[in-house]
Amino acid sequence: MMQCIYGFSFLELGNTKLFAYIQGPNEYRRPDEKCLVKCNVFLSPFNILEKKRKKSKDNVTREISSYIRNICNHIILLDLYKNSEINIFLYIIERDGGLKAAAVNTCILALIDAGIAIKYFISASSVLYLQNNIIVDGNQFEVNSGSPELTLAIDMSSNNIVLLEFDAEVPIDIFQSMLKTCAQACIHVGNIMKLSIKENAIKLLSLNSILNT
């Protein structure tokens, strides 16, 4: 049986706060021998924006779960984990805009902390076009305005687009400006994530050195 690996991450983006942890890979037999990736999303009862709207809450958790699962199936080196299961648990502590991008970043950090092999390191961000301005990581009030929103994830090693979500109609020059701004935001967020990973690695190495002294 494969040994369980646990990875944790906490991310705070404005007033949006998320926590994720990984269980696995654990042994899981299936006819096709493929690795099964599951994502369980939970919305905190303290989340004042959603706690009184059960239908909205259920929609949010289902959508984010599917979103994260699809991305993880794309970036995890699944062939290394045949006949196994990887469980991702994501807790939305506070939601205030930019939820999908924040969820992606939180889960990526948790996967890395768990030692799960991935094809490339990605970071995500989102922008809104509101009142002739491009707003990075808009808050929930701005998101609820119905303004065009673009969510982007890029491969930090090549800056290639891994994921782009945009379901509005805007002039091409506005779209290009939104895309450029969002890509810059992804790079900025990705660099912060890299720094956090390095700092955590240094702490672990220091702890390991102390324990082996």
C-alpha cells in the first residue's frame, strides 16, 4: 500500500480566505488502473455572503469542485499514481471575489506541499472590466455587478496560458487589455507563491537538520 502524503496550504487574497489539504496518494484499485482525483469543497458557515442561501452555496461548491478536479487531472502526472486516489479538501473560509483563481492557487500550493508530482507550476488570477476600468481580483460586490470577468491561469516557467475563462462580449482591444493585465497579475501572484514555497522548504530543511543533529 502506498504511504499517505499530507499537504496543507492557506491563502488569503484580500478578504477571500481558503484552506486546503491533500490526502493521498492512497491505494485505490480500478479496472483501468488510472489515478482517481477527487475534490471536496466546503463553504464555511461563517461565510456571511452565502450562509443564508443554500442553493447558491451548493452551486458554488459543485462548480469549484469540478473546476479544481479538471485542472488537477490536467497538471498532475497521473501515470505516476496508477491504482491510487488523491483527495483534495478545500475550505472556503471567506468569499469576497476572485474565488476560482484563489481556489486554484490554494490547491496548487497544497499539492506541492504534499509532494505530488505536477507537470508545471501554475498561478491564477482574475480581472473585471467595470466602468471603463480593469480591476484585478475584484471584490464580491464588484463581481455581482455582472461586469465582464476574465479568469486566467498560466504556466510560470513559460508564461503559456493553461486556462482561460471568459464568457462576455467586449471589444477586442478591451479583451486584450484584460488578458494582458490578468497575465501580469498571474506572474505577480506566482512569484509570491514561489517565495512562500521556498521559505517553507528552508524551514523544513532547518527542522530536519535539527532533528538529525
